[in-house]
Amino acid sequence: MKLDAKSGLQSVAHRVIVGDKKYPSKGLSELDKKQFDAFLATEDDFKVFATPEDSLLCIRTKDNAEKMRTAGAKIRQNLPKEVESLALFGAEDQVALVLEGLLLASYQFIHYFSDAEKRAWKLENILVEETFPEDRMLELLHIQKAVFWARDMVNEPVSYLNAVQFSEEIVAIAEESGIASTVLEKSQIEALKMGGLLAVNQGSVDPPTFTILEYKPKKAKNKKPVVLVGKGVVYDTGGLSLKPTPGSMDSMKCDMGGAACMVGALYLAALQELPVHVIALIPSTDNRPGLNAYAPGDIVRMYNGKTVEVLNTDAEGRMILADALSYAAKFEPELVIDAATLTGAAHRAVGMHATCIMGNAKEKDFQALEKAGEDCYERTVRFPFWEEYGEEMKSSIADLNNLGGPTAGMITAGKFLEHFVEAPYIHMDIAGPAWLDKQEAYRTKGGSGVGVRLVYHFLKNYA
């Protein structure tokens, strides 16, 4: 998709006007002015004037940024799929928000359809007025690119996207954006004694991978890196603690949403050339009940030497994250953030509308993350991280157990992971918003790509 700033936009057959008073642009035709006046005389926030040959879509500006993004999604819903070009008129800030919603709503995951070409939307060219800054256009396109990549990864079935293929997809975008990448194969993971990742992988015929990414610009603001860790369980059956299929296992290709989020955010940061040194660690495997699958009652020695009593093999995400979080110490980070579709408790607590966050990082980092979430409307809810929650993770026969009690599961999981992090730490449980059963404005059905914009905006303002 192309986004260009040009004059003479009134000649484009399909146009959008964003405004709250007469004639927000000098480039409007007399007919567009007349129709826009008619729109302003109503109480509508969105209106379409259409003929068989052209259309004018009118959007009333709002102080609420998310409502403007949502209006952008309405453009996609009201635009015939055959339309190839679209022109937008209006003030820069308002048009940028509308464009963000339109671009993100334009996602399609259709390549498995036999008639994919017929289903595809044809919109290729979006034109804005000459005064719209080029760097802002580029950022919007980069956001779309990174979010779409994350959505693609989540939506791909495990029949295609096993751990090895996932690492190859990650390396491909790393090479494109100048990010250094290393993929550790099973023999290397064994040599490192990453017991958690290896235990979860025991039931699979496909080997695990551990992908290390580093983006280090010459003039980075931070002397020590920020390390991002993403849960990369490409498919989760629950292992021997088998999940039910309806409403659970059937969507578990999404269980690498945390990895897609962190890689997508780093990819976006690199495309935008942010002056922040960032490393991403992605442990990846599927979790199956075959072969010599790890079992409830097993005791696993982790990368950092701690032992874990396995009470439930479906609590596998924390097992692979723990090894990656321990490995992060190698880089002496000033901050570690992980993202994971980790617990049903997080989904039950906040639904699909927010990410649960917690940890022991500095208050300013939590405030910055929360502000980033408000700015892009990927909101966060901070949960307590009291030491009492950690009591539930103690085992009578090992250092820790991997399950905890029946309540506050998103917090006890976070307290489990804290045992494996040496740096200041923020845990993000994205189990609620990572997968959507139906489209919500510009957040499309299936993989939502949540967290990419959130972490990007956090890094963009990192100091």
C-alpha cells in the first residue's frame, strides 16, 4: 500500500473529509463543500454520499483519539473492495489518526482461500494533502507493516509455523531492518542446559529454537540494553494436561502472540531507527503430549540452576520464559520486559480490553508503559506484586512449582517468573487481547497484533 502527499486530490473518485467546521481544505470541490455542509448540519459523526462512480465519506472530528481511529476503520467497512485509490482532506493530527485506523483495518488473512484474489481488497493508493509530513506517513506505514507481520504469525497454523519456521520468519525481517540475529538450535539449547524449554519440547517431533535479536544504533540513549522476551509456544495442546478443544485448544496457534508482539515491536523500532539499544529473546516450541512428554510430577532443572516441580504441563509458557529471562542476565540489561499469552486468569480479570502488567521495575517505567498504552489505546492494568503471592509458587520437593493456587493466577505466574530475572522487570500478560473472536473496529478477527504499538511507543519515548 502506498501513502503519498499530493495536490489535486479532488479529482480522486473516492474521497474522505475529516473536520468539524466548513471547508477544512482549500482543495475541496463545490459539490464536496455542499455535501460536507449537509453532513455538518446533522448530528452524525460519519456519513457516506455515494453514486455508482464516486463517493464522499465525511467524518466529524473528535477530541478522543481512539474514536478517530475507529472512524478510520469505518472507511474500510464502507469502501467497496474494488476501490483502488482514496484521498483524505483535513487537519494533520486528525487525518493521521483516521489513517492509522484505516491502515490497521485493511488487514486480510486470506491466502489459504482458493479464491483469495477475488476476496482481496484492491485499495493501493492513499493520497493526503501536500502539507502532511513525509516522516509521519512513513511511521504509519511502518506501524501497519509491523502489526500485520505479528498478526500473520499468530494466524498461521502450526502445520506451517513450527518453531523452526517461526525463527526463519523472524530472521527474514531482522535482515530486512538491520537487526542482528542468531538462532540457537536444539543441540545448542541442550549445551546451555535450558531445562524449561527442553522439557516442554519433549513431546514434540519438531525441535525447539531460541532466537536472539539485537538492535544497537550508533547513538543509543541507553548505555545498557532493554531486553524484550516473548513467549513463543507455536501451538499448545496443554501437553499431558490436555486442554479441551472447543473454545480453548482450537485457538492455541495464538500462544506465540507474546513473541510476535516483541519481535514486531523491535522490527518497528528498527524501521523507525529509534535511538534505543534493544535485545529480544524468543524461546520457541510447541507443547504436545507425544513421545517422552514431560509429565505432572516431573522436576526440571532450569537454565539458572533452580528446580521446578511440574504440577501442570499446560503451565508451559512460564517454563520456557524462565530460561529466556535467566539468559537475559548475560546482557546486563537495565530493564527486562516480557510479553506472553500466559494465563486464563488474565483474560478473566480484564477480558480482551487490556493487558495485565506487574513487576518490580521503577515506577517511572510503569508510568511510561501505561502512558504508551493510553496513547495507542492498547491499555494496561497494573496488578500488585506482593511477596505473599509468591508463597503459592513454593514446592515441598523443589525450589518452585509451576502452577500456584486457584486465584490470582496472572500474579502468581508473574511471581514465578521473577525468580529468573536479575534486572528490573515488567511482566505483560496479553492473554485477553491477543486473540479476538470477532473484529473490533481496526482490530481484526484472530490475531490482533496487540503489544506491537504499545511496546513501540514505550521505546519511542524511552529515556
